[in-house]
Amino acid sequence: MRNAICALLLVLILFPFGRGGAPQEKANPQQPLPWAYGFAEDGSSPPPPAVCAVPQNPDAIEHVAGSTQSFTHRAIQACFDSADWFPRSHPPMPEIVAHGKKPDVHACALCHYPNGQGRPENATVVGLPIEYFIQQMNDFKHDLRKSSEPRKANAVRMINYAKNMTDDEIKVTAEYFGSMKFQPWVKVIESADMPKTHLAAGMFIPEEGAAAGTEPLGARIREVPVNAAATANRDTRSGFIAYVPIGSLKKGEDIVSTGAGGKTIQCGICHGPKMQGIGPVPPLAGRSPSYMARQLYDMQHGSRNGPSAALMKSVVANLTPDDIVNITAYLASLPPPE
């Protein structure tokens, strides 16, 4: 029975790789979580950046705090290279992670960073069980996974990456990211308000200057960089803040720990009492709430069809959009494995 239940939750942290941005398509009228997918509530979205395009000031040189490295804008945006600010903080990167494979597979480190910490528009992939990582890549490869939001182009690109990676390349990537520990990355703050933001390649960026200010948060989560400039430079030590509704942590804790009177099942049965994972079951504690919300919604709506997706549907079937906000806010607030 325990193994069957664990199978149900095995896909709670399915991870889309790739850069933010998306083609201009009509919003999905059934999509209640635009905040999780990186789109405005009115369905609009800014034009996506061209993939691997030369930046506006390609030769401008950038630095980040604590690093002796320097990189040009061209190097920071390069699809087949990695701006590695802290090369001694992680093991040597495999070729596929550091440089990808031309012409079809971009460097994994471009979006997920050399240390795998990732960003809200893609995913944190560090510290995942190797078996789990490999299974999700194979689900992408065999058309068993997609995004419920058709405009989310980085999920589409991830399918293409997986199809063009060999089994050995997938394995070494899984082993690399699985060899490192996930570091605290998201600070969760309960609040009635959030910063005014604009969208940039699928990520919400706080406004500055005359446009700065706050607005009501409502029944959503707003995940933003702690330091927008550092995040633009892909600083692997600069994380994120998640503004969540007041009271959401307590509500989320109740659902996660009790199953909310039969609405779902206790997450700790498989993910452990601290949500830090058990064996091949992935950890959830401290991960991006935007990312986790996308996965819960995608599983509810049949966009995930891997080995356990059909069973997982019954686990998430009765969750409301508010439940998803509360669950992911609570999970993001938990400390990652030590």
C-alpha cells in the first residue's frame, strides 16, 4: 500500500527545463493560475525574446558580488555556454550541462544554473533523485509530458532537448545535479500586498523608480528575484522572494499534513514528514511555489502522462486554485534537506 501511495506522489516536482518566454498565443480560458505560468491575469504577455539572440549590449561586462569572474552580456546569454560565477562551488560540469549539444540542446546550466538552483520560470533541479530525474526526462522524450499552458515555450523546448539527448547524456546530467545539495533559495513572506511587477521572459520583476509601488496580492503567489540585476546576470547565489496570502501557510500545512478531511492524502506518507523526500520520491521542501503550482495544475488537467500520472490525478483532483496556493506556499516555506 505504501509503495502504491508513493507512486501517486512521485511526480509532484516534475521539472520543465529551458528559458522563459513564449509565443504569442491566446490565453487558455480554463487556466486559473496565470501567476504560476508567468503570464498576466488579463491573458496578455510581452513578446518573447528570440532564443540565442545577441543581447542589446553584447560586449558590456558584468560582475556579481563575491565572484572574481567577469562575463559579457553575450556570454551570459549564450545558449551553448555557461557564465559560471562560482566554478569552485560545484563539481566539474559534464559537457551537456556546460555547453549543450549543437544545434538542438542548449546548455542545461543556462537556465538551471551550474549549481542547479534554477529560476521560477523553469525549475530547481539540484538534489533530485537520479532515478526520478531520468524518468522525467524520458517522459519528455516520449511525449508523455507537456504544459497545460500552450504559450509556455520553454516547456516545449524541453521536449525537444530530451528527444535529442542520448540515454548516457541524460544519465550524466541526472548524476551531476543529483550529487549536489539544494540550498535555501526562496524566502516566503505572508502579505496582503506585493510589489508592482512587469514580466520579462516568463518571470515577474519588481518595478523600479516612478513605476514602483505595491498592489493587492489577492489569492495568488508572486515570486520575484531578491535582486533583479543579479538574477539577470544569472547569479547562482541570488535567490527569490515569494509573497503569499496571509494565512496560507497554516491552511497549506493542514492540507499537507492531514489530507483535509479526505480531499487528498497526506503528502508526508511518501515525501517524508519534513517534505524532504524519501528514496526515489523527490523533495518538495523549499522549492519554487510557482513551479510546484504548475505541476499540480498540469497533473489535474492531464498534461502529465508518465508512469504514475494517472494515479496522481486522483490525489489532486479535488484541489481548488486556493488549495494549490496554500499547499505550495507552505511547501516553499519549509527548510530543504540539511
